[in-house]
Amino acid sequence: MFTKILVSIDDSDMNQHVVDEAVSLAKATGGSLMLLHVISPLDEPYLDPLFMQPTILYSELHKETQKKHLSDWEKFKQDKENWLRRLSQSATSAGVKAEFTLNIGEPSSRICDMARAWDADVIVIGRRGRRGFTELFLGSVSNYVMHHAPCSVLTVQGPIPATTEASQTQEVEASN
């Protein structure tokens, strides 16, 4: 039975769909949710350690810039936590026990690490449908998680782009 459901969400348009699927699963199994968002150094305004190094030239300017950067970073993290809190409260309002966590790092491995640490029964994760070169160069978090997770994985498919044949069929039907 899936009683501990880890829900991995990112900043994509399909997040609400992923959360809705996880809430449905939790209701059906009497499970609880752990909503997880990972701030990635490749996708977000990540705190750059090189930026934080002191310099001899313009040290006062650097200090002020550093303070501003740290302040922006803290606001960014707080905004993400507030977003997760709202999603968690929404799930709770739907009758499902939910909590959340915000992690920093490489999403693929952090999701699997969290699943181990929380002893999840299943991971619910969105899949954007990347294929071919796009998946090769950008990678696929869901693909990595499916192959490295310590538990079952439920992928929620995002919208698949229409193929040429499908769009031609729609055009023919529209013209009739």
C-alpha cells in the first residue's frame, strides 16, 4: 500500500496536475504526502560561491553587492517555501495529511535521497515528455528517478506535442 507518498514538483505548468494525482492516490490509500521541491543550481538563481569570494578591488562595493545577493537569495527561498506551504494546505483542505520540504542541489539525486530518508512507498513525479536530443542534452529527472529510486515511481505525463499527422488530421476535420 502506498501510505508515504513523496511528491516531487518543479516550476513547470503541470505541477497542479501532479499534486492533484498525488492527492487522489493518498485519498484512495489513506496515505500522507511529502511535497518536495529542489532548487537546482542549473535552473534557479542559485547562490554562486565564486560570487561570494572577497576581492581586493572595490571591497565596499563587493560587500554591498554581496548583501543584496544574499537578501535576494533569502527572499527567493522564502517564496518557494510559501508556495510549498500553500500546496500543502490545499492538500490538507482536501482531507489528506501533507507536509513539505525544500532542498537545494541536483534534483535527480536529491529526490532519491529524500525518498530513502523519508522511507517513501512511492514517488509521484511529473514527466515533460522530453525525447531524443532534448532528453540527451537536458537530461530527464523522471528517467533518473525511475532507475535509481528506492521505491515505486508514478510518473504523471505532461502534455505531449501534437505530431504532424495528428495536426494534419485536425486541420482536415476543421475544414469539413
